[in-house]
Amino acid sequence: MAHNQSSARQDGKIESLSLAVVTPVNDEQCLAENLAASPMLQDGTIPLIVQRGYKSASEAYNDGLDAADADIVIFAHQDVYFPQGWEKKLLLAVETLRHRRVDWGVLGVIGSDKNRKLVGGAWSNGLQWKIESDKFESPAPVRTFDEIVLILRKGGGIRFDDNLPGFHLYGTDIALTAIQAGLGAYVFDAPVIHNSIWRKKLGLSYCSAYRYMQRKWWDELPVYTLILPLTRSVWPLLRNWCREKKKWLVRRFRPMPLRIRYPDPAGKAAEIGYDFTE
């Protein structure tokens, strides 16, 4: 993957910006062993705003955005681990966009562009592999995000949609919102450890979010997310239901091994070269 962010150093110094992290939490142990264990959160310089008891990611994140006293607000899942020096990569990306005179709206670490191509990367415990795109010029424009990490400017004017139900598709929604507002949605080269547990199925909450997004973005469809294509038809949902039913039948006779979270996300980040020490 590309690391061509040298333009961010033209002034010899990265612009100083304050950061904050917001996360919705329903598993305290997962939070403690992953996100809260990230090196950049250890000395308290970057505050961690924990949101509990919310019915949707959008409500949790908007309240966190309002509460954050920072220039840039990072929204992350509780099972994400930020490798050593990750925040420096973020600041380099912001500075690169400033040099390009880009008034960005949203940043992320994984997404897909207008050509349906994967951009960015992460190591996924749930999938048991390293998600990695081809080399790209970082930051690169995208049309949709994976939700594991999203970044907004506190005063950027972009917010999550409080009416979007549940905890799905808000990465696609916030990307389209930023683009519609004349701002950019970009992935930068800063992979993370996503210490997830394998998910058996998308469930009814995903269907509710999908149907809401169909109504809201009807004129923009199709949009190719990293899970299912968002189209004017319900066929992608039906096709996925058939796949999940088939997998369920297979697993009755060939159960999958129990998946657990990786016990040492810091060690995994170092092993696969995610730490940044420049």
C-alpha cells in the first residue's frame, strides 16, 4: 500500500490539530482490550468519549461529536485497535489534503470508489485475513466507507443522520452526505486492527437500514457498499438471505470452529507492519 504523503511535510512540520475519539460500547472487556489499549489513548492527551445505551450509531456519534472539544473527531468501533503512531498518519493525511486545497468532509481507512474498487486496509480477526487494496495515492476519494473508523472535522458541518436506524450503512450515508454537500469523502493509508468476531448473518436491523437508505438516496442508486450493493431493488437482500440460509444448512453438518478475539492486537499490528514510527 502507498505511503506517499511526503507533501504533508513541505512546511517541515505537521500542523497541530486536537483530536478526540468517540465509540459506542456494549462490551467493556472488548473496549479495554482493544480501542482503549491503543497507544495514542494511553496518556490522556486524546480523550476517549464512550457512548453507552444508544439505539443507533448515528445518535451515539452525533452526541459524541457535540461533546468533543477537538478539531478532529474520530469515530471508531470498540473492537478497533489503533497501531503505534496511527494518529500521525491521520495528521499527515489532513495536511496533504490542505496542501491540495481540498475542503474534505469525511475520512476513513477502508472504502470503495466510484468504480467499485476497494481502497484502504485493515486486519480483520472476524474474516481471519488482512484486507488490503492495491497501491493508491493517499488520501483517495471514495463513495462509501466501512464503518470501523470514520473521521469528521468538528466544525465541518457534516453530521450523521439521526433517522438512520440501527448500526449499519452509516458509513455509506455519511460519504454520500459529504459528497452531496460539495465536500470530499477520502480513504487514507492507515490500516488498523479490527478485532471482530465472525458475524453469522446481517439480520433484520440491516434490512431496516437498507430500506431507509433506498428511500433516502433513491436518485443516487446504485451505490456499491462493501457488504451488499445498495440498489432500487430488494434483490440484493433476498440473494444474501438465500446465501445465509445455505450456509446455515451446511454448518449444521460442518460446524465452524469457535471464533474468539485475537488476544494481542498490539502484537498483531507490529507483526504485519502497521506500526508507524517516522
